[in-house]
Amino acid sequence: MKRKQPTKSSPLSRSGRFAHGMSVEVQRFSESISFDWRLWRHDILGSMVHATMLAKVGLLTEAELKAIVDGLEAIGEDIREGRFKWKPELEDVHMNIEAELTRRVPAGAKLHTGRSRNDQVALDMRMWLRDEIRLLGDELTGLQRSLVALAARESKVLIPGYTHLQRGQPVHFAHHLLAYVEMFDRDRARLEDALERVNVCPLGSGALAGSTLPLDRSMVAKLLSFTDAKGRACLSANSMDAVSDRDFVVEFCAAAALIAVHLSRLAEDLVLWSSAEFGFIRIADAFTTGSSLMPQKKNPDVAELTRGKSARVIGNLVSLLALLKGLPMTYNRDLQEDKERLFDTADTVRACVRLTAQMMLNTSVNAEVCAAAAADPLLLATDLADYLVRKGVPFREAHHVVGQVVALAEQRRCTLDALSVDDLQTCSGAFGADAREVFDLKAAMARRTLPGSPGTQEVRKQLKRWHRALRAPAQETAQ
């Protein structure tokens, strides 16, 4: 019995080297159009500029250039309107668009002159990621503004600061939130730094060894805005590196993973603070859910999901590193697996940033509960040690003495500030009549004047600085 041959693939994706096309099963296994279709805008723009350059160097006529550009614009319109039919047998976004262009415009067969899908996909990904980085940076700024707005609204609220999840020292609630503003500012800086290495044009590198045709790489780079601050073209310097490099993807995913970690830490604070055990904040109903069984529940699901989604972002980074670690030069089909990890990271982090920003603007503070927690005299035990240091007692000795004072209060079953001066002097003669003034919380916060401290004046100064830096209004109300 004669063996049935697999259906042939498109001549665009299978050269004359092959007598038969891939089997349907292999086509399904190897296609990437199900996810890389997202690159279509950048693929079309890159193709238009590539065609413009080909015409400039004499490899296309002006009539052919116009036909190609018009055809690509029409295809772009069809994609935007949902009329374009993606074909898995054509494997990827590049072949789908080129095949349709060639069907409509005979000159489309010349479009791939001087380029490979290897440098084409590297170009598309860099252009796509360049846009995503800028959008994510803007969204991080929005999150910072939300945090600063809530901090300003509750600028007088004090809470305990924690180490080991145990009460440590008093801090302004605003100071705690501004710690996250600082984290997200470093994240923005990392994205801006990564953008410099993303913004390099690989087109013209071919499959791995460039081209013998008189291509104008600088023209392409400038038309696609791959330029430095002085308007000079930013070109990849090594064709082999250009087509196999995914460092820029890894670098973005690493920066995004750290953003996700910072979001997760903030989410954990929100989960704790909104619990009955803390009761510091109330998260608006729109960002919480109930229980299918327990009618009294109000669960901080957005915060919990943000905390959970950080795991997949971290996982995407690890997957990319594992994907790249054993690849020989230059391009290998393994690199097709980078896109889903990249796309998922960008989508996940941006969604988490946006929702967290909205949630912060719709979170209120239980000032009375916070005040009661911050009034715990134990929070000022370190201030009591500082008092002794000012009296000339070495800090290690002062630390030991205050530990004895705390133990005495525990034995008496009273608060630290309930001990008399006589009680304090049983632990050290350095305590004077003014020792109990240490427990004036307002004065204690005023004493914290070091740059970066949670003191009242310093927090006000930092709020003003961030309002200026973020161009945020002095107050924002919940949406």
C-alpha cells in the first residue's frame, strides 16, 4: 500500500530543499502564531521600514515600495478589525503577514530580501519590549502616586514598626508607605537602565552572518527610533550575537521579578493590616471577596493574588535562564519558547501594578486602632537606652539596663511607663527625674531628625519631595 505523504506547508516556510511538508502534528507542535501574533504591529512597522530601505538602496522600485506599504497597511487594518485569519500552518506572525502580503501584492515576494526571521523576530521583540517598558514605567509612577496620596492623607497616623513581625519602634504610617515608594523608584530606574540595552537594532544581521547586499542598517535604525540621546543609530555590533541574544528579555524579566517581589511584600503588609488581629486598615469592597460558606468574611483577594502571581513572574525568569544556558551559537528553535514567558511576565506585572495602585487609593486607615498600637510604651525602650547614653552610659550597658527595666515591668505586670523614677533607679543610678519624659510619644517622634528617619518633620519633608518628584497633587481622593 502506498504511504500517504503529509500535506505540504506553504512555500514561504518550507524551501525547495524539502520534498514534503511537515505533518499536521508537527505543525501544531512547532507553531508560535497562537502567542506571537501580539508582535504584529511591530512586525508590520519593521517591514515597512525595511522595504523603505530596500528602495533607497535600489533593491525595490518606488512602485514596488508603494504596493508593499499599502498592502501592509491594509493587512494591519484587517488585523485591528479582527478580519485577519491567522494560519497555524504558517508557523508564526512573520510568515502569516508575509504570505498574505505576497498573495495580495506580487512585490511582497521581495520583502524578505536581506533579512531572516532570526533578525526579524529579534527586531520585533525589541520594539515590543521597548513599548512595554515605557508603559510599565508609567504605571509604576501611578502606583507611587497612589502610595504618596494615601501617606499624605494619613500623615499624622503612627503605627509600630516591626522586625521579626514583633513590635519594634514607632513610625509614621506614611514612613512605612514611603519605603515602598523608594523600592518602586529603584524598579523604575532599573527599567530605564534596561531600556538602553533593549534599544539596539539587530536588523541586517540576517540569519547569523549579515548580508552581501548593500543594506543601510543605520537608516533602518533611525527610522525605527533605535537611536541614542544624540540621534545616532544604535546598531548591534556582532551579527551572531544579535540573532541569538536574549539578554534583554532576561534583564527585563529580572527587573519585573523584583517589581513582583516588592508588590508581594506590600501585599503581605496589606493582608496583615486588614486582618482582625491588626485592624489597621480597611480595603474597599471592590478589591475584596466574601466566603462561599462564612457570611462574615471579607477576604483581601487582590492583595493575595498579587502575592501569589509574584511566583509565576519569578518562575518565568528562571525558565528563561534555563532555556538559554545550554544553547550553542547562534539561533536555535528553542528561543521560540522565550515569548510566552516574556508576554506573561509583562501582562502579569502590569496588571498587578495597576490594581495595587487602585487598591491603595481605595484603602482607609483605622486611626484609633493604629494609635492604640503605637502607644505601647515598649516601642520606646530603645529611646530609654538612648537617654542613658546621653547620660554617659556606654550603649551596651544601657541596653542591658533597659532590658532589666523591661523585666521589672513584666514582674510588676505593668506597662513600662508606669514604673516610677525610683523603680528605674533600682536598675541604674543614671536615671534622673526626667527619665519618664522619654515616654512622650509626640516628643519621641520629634526627636527623630536624622535624614531618612521616621520623625515627624522628616516625613513631611519626604512627602513634599515625592510630591515634587512625581508631580502628584498634594491630596488625592479615593476613586
